[in-house]
Amino acid sequence: MEVKALQQMLAQFRQVQETLEKRIGEISVEGSAGGGMITVKMNGQKHLTDVHIEPDVFKSKDQEMLQELFLSAVNEATRRVDEELTRQMKDLTGGMSGVMGLKIPGLF
């Protein structure tokens, strides 16, 4: 492979990386459990940004149920972030499997 072609590929990779980083910062998803009894919001870095628990959840005083609902909501939000990251990457790379055939650790 020629040096110039390699430099062009690296420049394209940097552009894709910058665009992806920007898009990750804009991602916001919701996950819920128990028919909306617990709802969480998560950003593209998989950090929780909001938690909403319906007051009725506390009436039962069932700690195990609350823990299970919370875990389910967080897991759903995490799955949705993964799906959105995969979609964003496919959009940026034209559907290739990874950028230039490479897998990016931590994304997929």
C-alpha cells in the first residue's frame, strides 16, 4: 500500500472518529421496567443521567422487586445505547464491519 493512500485512510479514520465522538455525546436513551414504574435515562457513554421511580413502587415495600426493576431498566437502556452506537457506526462507515475492517474495542 502506498504511503499516500495510507495517509488518506488515516485521515478518513480520524474524521470518522471525531464525528462518532460528537454523536456519542448527543445520544440519550430511555429504559423502563414494570410498565414504566421505573424509568432511567442514559447517555452515549453509558452514564445514567436521570432516574424516575413511580411512588407506587414504594408502597409495596418490596426491596427485591425495586432492585429487579431498576436492574431491568438499566439493562434495557444499555442495550439501546449499544444499538444506537452500532447504527451510528454503520451510518458513518457505510455499513462496513468496523472501520477499515477493524473492530473498535468497547463499542461492539
